[in-house]
Amino acid sequence: MLPPERLILYNARILTMDADLTDFSGGWIEMEGDRITRLGMGTPPEGPQQDMDGDLIMPGMVNPHCHMPMTLFRGLGEDVDDRLFRYILPLERALMTAELVTVGATLAALEMIRGGVTTVADMYYFEDHIGGVLHRAGMRGVLGQTLANFDAPDHKSMDEGFALLDKLADLCDGHPLLTASAAPHAPYSTGVEVMERIAAWSDAHPDLPVQMHLAETKAELDWAADQGATTVELTDRAGLLTDRLIAAHVMYPTEEDMDLIAESGTHVAYNARSNGKAGRGVAPITALRARGVQVGIATDGPMSGNTLDLFSQFAPAVMFQNIAQGTRSALPSVEVIKMATIEGAATLRMADKIGSLEPGKQADLIRVSLKDPRLHPIYDIYSMLVYATMPTDVISTMVAGKWLMQDRQVQTIDTEKTMADFLQTARMLKINMAKLDMGG
């Protein structure tokens, strides 16, 4: 048997994001196969080498909440308050197929690779096809089979939805990069009985996460209030508030809700850009983190937040917290990068494998060019990443020891074909949106 392929990246600034926030200048990192074996500073060990030319090597970033195929709806009806019900849901019901999901998800994977995202938690429909996209692209992913009481594109009954969930769990079993997940849409769109059924399914699959929108809208709060509780309390009563739950948004929790979230071990995905665009306000992220809640920075779907790189999320994530609290220091830059890497990994219960560059962990990393004048001087590397870096500064992306992109050239996705397929599909959607406007 041949030994694992060995590679040493040297002449780099290495931001490890380990517990000590070790930062190597003139550093090197050694990998064998899909794992990191050693890293250090100074003269690298002998072996196959690549010169990083002084650029930054850091962990691949983790996006803990996304709806990948909704690239198809990016920019659609932006200034229409009821666009979800006027455009999106009717278009999904009428047109969304496995083929369209594949087209939209492939563009999303291409965008994330180019922006330094190596792991994504997705929740949508036809998740087995999204899994196929991520598998071919070489990305790491959590696949969330959406379950809801409205007319879903891939199932017509809750029993059918659970059958798809079971199929997805079997499909991902043993896969090195993909994990299945139950994804109830939200408490109001499933109801307590369905949440209880999902909780039972989760108890039977304790190694698999659950994803759900929680405390996201005022309408959701009103729905719960009609039942004499908060939406977080109802989720807890249903048995779904556990350390397996990734709760997206959490815009409007009470103090008691936040205590429940912390005590249960529930994790949170922070979608600042998406929330701000929708005019929903500021999620109490610093209060949640002060209680010990694991929080990751997420993009939401490209219909909501438009971009799928995390660099575009960083400044809004900080600014909203600073504005709400009247201080520059509500959410320091170093905490933001932790939330995009090691804490994002913890949000998905993957911090033992990814999120930092340490011996024994998976070789998921990105190379960020430090050549642009916009990035200098670098007094604080974390501040530079939060406020000055753009996705185009990412020049190489690696997952499990395999380069998915080098020198801005994505190697696992046909960029030209992806764009052609996507634009053709978008033209068809534009025609159908016009029909909706005309009452057709």
C-alpha cells in the first residue's frame, strides 16, 4: 500500500485558530492524506513543498445556515415586503424540481469555494441532489431535509417527508464529508406535534443534527403567544431544544428563552446581513455568547442575504451589535473570526475535526493573498479579515487535503457550464415571475 500523499505548505503566515490563537509568521504546515500532521515556524521539513509567498493560511470557513438552491431567487423582488408569498413560495411549488435544485446548488458551491467556505449546513428540498453537488465539488456539508406543513416541492405529506429524511440518513451514512440532518422549517410551519415527531427521530439518530429557523419573525412570536408560550418554550416542550439543534436567526428571544437555549446546549446560526436586509432588527448574539451558547456566522440563503461568502457577513455582524450596544467593542474582530472557524465548527458539532489548524485535524484550509494594498498595514490580522478582506482575496481552497481551487481556478466544478446552465434557468424563472405579476 502506498503511503498517504504528503504536502508541506511553507513561507506562510498561519492563523491556526487553536485554543491559544497561535499565529505563525514564516510558518509551515505539513499534511498527509486528508489530515494535518505538523506545523511550525522557520525551516520546513523535507518533502513535497508549495511556496505560499508570504500569504495567509487559515482554517476553511464554516457556514452553519444556508439554502443553496435559492441562488435561483437572488435579487428577485428585493423591495417587495411580501415577496416570500407573492413570488418565492408560488415559484417553488410550481417549478422547483431536482434538476433546478442541482443547477442552483452548483452555483452556490462554486461561489462558496471561491469565497473560502469549506463547510456548509444546508436546508432545502431534494437534499440528496444537493449532496451530489457537494460530493462532486469536494465540499464538507450538513444536508437538511426540510419538513413543513405547507406544500413542499419534494413531498406532499409529512410521512413522505420523513421517508425522504430516512433515505437521506442512509445515503450519508459513512460518507467522509456529508452528514444528514432533519430540518423542520420553523415551529409555526410544522406545529408542536410534528416537532415532537422530529424530536423522537432525533433521539433515534443522536449523531445527526437538527436545523430549524427559530424566533425569527414577529408572526412566529404571535403564533406561539396564542398558545400561551414563547416559540422557544414550545420548541423546548416538544423535546427539540437540545445540543443537536442548530437554531437559525434567534432574533427575538426573551431572557428566559436565552437561558433555555444555553441550558439545553442548543447552537445558534447568526445571519446579520439577511436579518438587516429584512428590517428585522438585531439578534442578541453577545448575550447568547455570554451564556456560553455556541454561535456561528452564517449567510442564510442567497435570496435573503445575497452573498454566500462569510467576508461579506463580518462587518454587518459587528456593526449591528455595536449599534445596539452603543460601543465599538461589543463584538471584537477576533471573536468574529472564531465564530467563522472554530466556533462555527462547534455549532455543527465538528470542532474535533475542523475549524482550526492542528495536528490530527482535517486539512480544511484556505490561502488568502496579502498582496492587495487595501489590506495594509496589518496591525491586527483579525481586524483586517473582518473589515478589509474580500472573497476575491481567497486564492486557494482545500478540503480534506484536496485542492478545490488553486490560483482562483476552481478544479472540481466546471465554471463555464455552471454559469450557462444557471443563466438559462434564471431566464425561465424571470418569465414565470412576470406571469405572477400579471395574475397568470
